[in-house]
Amino acid sequence: MTSASLLQEEGSKQPVVVTVEARLLKKATFDKKFNALDQHKKIISMNDIVRALEGPLEDKKGIVKQIYKRVVFLLDENETEHCGYFCAKAQICEKMEFSADLLKGNIRCHGLE
């Protein structure tokens, strides 16, 4: 991956897609203590597993790798597109209570079966 496309909404009337070199993303600093609230007002933190509840990513699950301005950057290691990374607004996601099998691909979510 040499570059990534990011959706930038701040300071404009229309969302704008900008391309950023991958080396610049790796050097960006983020506050790892930063967190966001999901649709049920549960705190989402780094390495939590969340599921998108609406929109084009509905039912897609991933591990939180970054959080920035209430947007969660998620990794789904089973996906090949964009190296498995995708992002969603925290308020359309749900933090999942899970068993250890979830990380291995055997989805067994308590209350979501």
C-alpha cells in the first residue's frame, strides 16, 4: 500500500476524498486513550471488537485499531480489500461482548446469535 484515500468532512459543505501517502499515516500520532461511544452509549476503546449496525457496512465486524474524532478505524483480517481496514462513525457501531472464538473466526456473540 503506497497511499490511502481518506474522507475529510471538516470545514467543507461536501465531504472530500483526499489521498495520503502511507508513510505519512504511519508517522501520525494518535492519543491511544481517546475513545468514543457506540449506538448504545457503551465506550469503544482500542482493540475492542465492534459491529456496524447500519449503512453500507451493516453487520461488518472488526477490531478497533484507531479512533479519531468519533470515527473508528477497524481491521477485519478476513478481508483482502484495503488490507482489511475500514472505518465507520462510532455512533452507528455496537461494541460486542464476545467469546475468545470470535477472534478465531468462530462467531459466538452473546445475545447476538
